[in-house]
Amino acid sequence: MAGPTAEIAVFGGTGFYRFLDGLTEVAVQTPYGSPSARVAVGEVDGRRVAFLARHGVHHELPAHRVNYRANLWALRSLGVSRVLAPCSVGSLRPALKPGEFVLCDQLVDRTRGRVDTFFDGPVPTHISFADPYCNELRTVTAQAAVAEGIVAHPQGTVVVIAGPRFSTRAESRWFAAAGWDVVNMTQYPEAALARELGMCYSGIALVTDYDAGLDGVEGIHAEAVTMEAVFRVLADNVERVQRLLVRTIPAIPVDRACACGQVLDLGSLPS
């Protein structure tokens, strides 16, 4: 008998989906090991949705230890073709305020040492990644935010750092001077791996703080970022993330009009 399936997936902590009824938890094994947690599958307004805690059920996995390949593979094995990826970010711009959202359209990878591809040879394989985020999903999410009265900036560039430490003030000023908007630890390689599997991917970034380099800019007092402060803002905004997801998911077109799935012949990947 076939197990649960889903068409849409959401990354995030258990607080994002425990409000739903009728969830089924699935233990998925992949050629790349175990995902961060069991996958919870349920429905949102008639759409089948899989939820996966990116950092583990108890947030026990720091960003550099997340098994990104297993996570994406597990979702694809359940039938997922669209991924909504809430995440926390630090703001590099005075106009991007804590508590607001940024719907990313570009990213810059400043991580190191992460396993970031399914294509390990022997045939060289290169995907197009000029536009790392799905414009169709981003548009739908932006419209949902307007309907919910939630401030969501419709585009932005996220620079992804290795972590687990936060940036120095000098690094933060460097990122801002380069023209980047927010800083995060998980969007890469998550977005790239989704593209390799032909999945649409949308980064929904919640601004939790002003990054340290903004201290003194336009009168902003940017405290040194702490994990406790980030978690506090995340906890205060769980309900708003839920509202945004519940409004977005039913509005996602059943048939994809984007090119995210038109990447490669996936026959060279493990089955």
C-alpha cells in the first residue's frame, strides 16, 4: 500500500504546523542518509502539504550540520514539486525592519565545505542557477502577504554564511556595501539542491534583527546578535508565518508555469 504523498512542502520548526489536524508522520530514508526529522504530511485547504523541521524537532542541528541533500530528497520522494522555505535573517538595510518579511529573489553563497550537489560524477553536470528562486511562488506569496496585511518586501538578495557564529561588524558592513539585503545560514545549498531536483523553491525570510554592521546607520542601534534574541523574535512571529503560509498554499497554481522543473535529465541520480 502506498504511503502519504504531498505536492507542496514547508521547511520550518514544529510550531509552523502543529496547528493542523490529521497529520501523518513519515520516516523517510534516502540514499544520502536520514533527513533532519520525520516528515509530517497533512492538508491545507485541500492541498497536500509536507512539513519538515529543517533543524530537527528540538532545533538540535546547526545550519552547517543539516543534511540538506537528505531533506530535499525525502520531500521529492513524497511527490513534492514546490518548496516554501521560511527562514530567519538579519537585516543589512535600515528599510528592512525586524518583524518584516523579505521574499528573496537572489542569493550569494559565502558558505564553505557544505555538500551542495547531487551530481558527483562521473559525468560533469551543471545546472542553470542564475535565478535561484521561483518567481511564480514568490509572486503568489507576495499577494498572500498583501491580503493578510503583512509587510513582505517583494525581492531581496540574501548572503548565506557558514555559521554557526554570527557576522563581525566588519563583515556585516562589507555585505551591506556589496549591495546585499539580508544575511542567513541555510538558504544555500537548500535552494540549489531543490533546483537540481527540478523543484520550485521560495525563500520566505523573516527579519529577526538588524545585523551588527548597521550600528549607528540612520540612528539604528544594532546590538550584537544573539541566539536568544533571534529565537524570541521567531517565537513572537509564529502566528504571522502560519497566516502567510495558510494564505499562500491554496493560491499556488496546480500546474506550474515556471521553468524550475525544466533543468536536467534526472536519470543519473540514485533512485
